[in-house]
Amino acid sequence: MFESVSLGESGRQPTTGKRRPPPIDSATIGGSSNPPVLETGFKKVLHSIEFQPQTVQKGKLLNETNDVINVKEFGINGTRCRIEARVIRQTSVNSTPYTTNLILDSSRNVTSVSCTCVYNKSGKCKHITAVIYYINNEQSLSKTNFGQQ
């Protein structure tokens, strides 16, 4: 059975039952032709997706190994946004990374998700947990945070 597990600081909303996020269709995603609004300094996202505990741990590991890359936030219609990220495949790092998308409402609640991996039929794969964890725990570092070379 599934157990409620939090992904980062206040990244989870209380739920009354299991919830599977709806899939994302091409009309929802909007084109990547819109320039990204953000590539760093993301605001936290909320979700009510109940991931299995081992899926959360695998998602955190993907972050620790810096496998979540090219994270970008795009505006949609001025009321919603789409976060797109690439997640490097653990089994074949030379293959094309998986593409993961989150659609957020104006309150930054995740309303739908997608991932190009074969395990995402339920909307609860480790790549989605990795992207949510990345966004809710991202530390923006400016060049002044690093020592002079």
C-alpha cells in the first residue's frame, strides 16, 4: 500500500485519499516556444500525490547525484505555469534524458504531471518525485558564493 511521504519543506498538502494526477495533454503543456520565466530561484510547489516511500528515496538520490538537469519554468495563460526538467537515466547515462513536466495552478499546486519514462503510467515515478524535490530544495547560488580562482 502507499504511505504519505513529504517531499521537502512544506511541499505536500494534506490529502483525504489516494490521488493520481491527470496526464498532461499537448494543449495543457503549451509550446516550448515561450521563453522560460525562471531557470533558478523557484518558489516551492505543493502536491497531493501519494508516492511510495521507496520512490521518494529514489527521487532524492537522483537529486544527490545531480541527475535533475535543465529545469525551467514557463508561464501558461498568465494563470498557470509549466515546469519542465530533464532527468538523466541511471541505467543508460548516454541515452536521452527523460523529460518530466509539472503543470501548476496559480497557487503553485501540481495539477497534472508527465514523464517520458515507461514507469509513469500512474503519474508517480521517481523522476517526478526528483523534480518536485529539486524545486522545493533548490539552492540558488550566485557566482559570489564560490571562491575566487
